[in-house]
Amino acid sequence: MKLSFVSSTALATSLRQTINQSQTRLITASTEATTGTYADLGASLGSGAATSINLRTAIDQAASLKANNSVVSVRLDASQSALSSLQDVADSLVSNLTALQGSQDSTSLTVAQQSASDTISQLISSANTMVNGEYLFAGTNVDVAPLTDQSASVTSAISDALQSYAAGLGKSVNELTGDEMTTFISDTVEPMFSEAAWTDSSSGWSSASSTNMTSRISTSETVTSSTNANSEGMRYLALAATVISAIGSQDISADALSAVTSSAISYASQASSALVTQQSVLGLSQERVEKANDALDAQSSLLTTRLTDLQGVDTYEASTLVNTLQTQLETAYTLVSKLQSLSLVNYL
């Protein structure tokens, strides 16, 4: 019988190698069991790693677009709220002016003038609404307050122009007829609220850009995501209020006051209609954003499924491997400990 000898050092070295290999495999298996994906995509997928990167990029792009769309939605919602508020103001002004036209008494006139003053205040406040540090109605000039109240200077200009107009007819202001007052308002006052005058850099009300913001809501679609204070709705609302404030407060005949009231009602009604149109345009943008979000969700879900199929692992199998490797390591550690404790002294 021939005896062979095995070195305890060789056994210990072999076990250490087993331990090192098992530790490396344990780290990989633990990562895969936790994440559900391959620990090393390049090594596991090979050429498929490029596809994995492309899918991940597409998913991240969809998430980025949805995040941007949430900002767009907030801006559109706030704009709708402000426009709705202004429409209510315009309708209230029409109601008060209609009461004035029917009675012509001092109380109704006082109410109408107060309503006109409140209209200007509400217009300035709503037009200068900010969301996320940006002015909603500034067009592309989002860092500039859109409107400045120029009612005082415009009222003074209208008063001077009315005096000159009456003098040109050889009359005093209180002698002007309704037709003459209508002509003055349409030929002199209304042009003061044209877009060119409204946005005049030296005397205009508005610093807003007439170009609205656009936002990309999908890889192939953009929408108008704002409106601006140079719109007909806001200009005509200011015009209606100013006509009552500047002319209705003067000493004019009942016929002329009726003409002033009729003109103001007409302008306020046009303002209300234009504001509704603005809301409709923004409403279409809101609808398109919602549909784009639905499409992005569907796209992201599909891409995520494909990515999971490509780089996903069986987490149950990975967890089982983790347990197996832990058992192997514990066994190896025990054997190494036993080998290290061997000594010939114990057998002498």
C-alpha cells in the first residue's frame, strides 16, 4: 500500500481561491438579486448593450418630456385662471354699464366709474401674474412685468383731446351730441389702445412681447404654452374702463353720456369675447399636453418592458445563488480555520 501526502498549505491556498471567487460571485449575485438586472451589462449582453443604452436613453427622454409638460400644464392652468377672472371682470363691467345706460342717475354713474377703476386694477394684477418666477402674460419676455398702469396719463391725454375736439367744432364739451362723442371715441380714443400704442416703449401700457412661448411636449410636437398682454381682450378691457373713467366723469350731456356708455359696453363685450378666444386657444394646448402625456406613458411602458426583457434577470434564481454562495463561504471559512489550527504538536 502506497501512501500519498497532501500539503495543508496547498489545501488552504485552494480554499482561499475558492473564497475569493465566491466573494466576487456573491457581490454580482447580490446586485442582480437587488436590482433585477445584470450586474455587468456589457459582459452579459455583449452587442445587446448598445440596444440597452438606446432604450434607457429613450425612457429618460420620455421622463424629461413629462417633467417639462408638468411645468407647461401649471403655466396653462394659471393662465386660464387669470383669463377667467378677467372675463368675469369684463362681464361685471358690462352689467354695471348697462344699468347706467338705463337710468343715467348719479348713483349708477358712480357705480360704473368705480367698476371701471376696479377693472383697471384687476387687469394690471392679473396680467402681471407670475408662476415659477416667470410672468404668464409677457410672451417671450418672461422676466419683464407685462403691464404698467398708464390710466392717469391716458385719461389726461383724452381730456385734452376732448377739449380740442369740441373747440374744433366750435362747441364746449357739454354741448357735444351723442354722435359727435361716438366719433371722438372711435377716431381719437380707440387708436390710443391699438397694439402699436399699447406697446410703445415710451408711453405704452405693455412691455410684453406679442410672440407667445412654445413648448415641446413630445419628440415631434410643440404647442403654444402662453398668451400675452397685447391681446385684443386686455387692450379692449382697458379701453372700455378708460372711456368711462376719462369721459364719463366729465360734464357732458345725457345724449353724449349715453354714447360713451354704449361705446364702453361694446368694447367690454369685445374684450370678454376675445378673452374667451384666448382661453379656447390655451384649452387646445392643454388637451394636446394631456394626449402627449398619455402617449409618453404608453411609450415609456413599452420601452421599459423591452428593457426589462433585455437586461432583466431571474431574481429568484439570483437570490438562491446568493444563499448557496453564502453557505459555501461559511464552509470554506470553517475549513480554513480548521487547517490553520492543525499542528504536529497535537500528535506528539
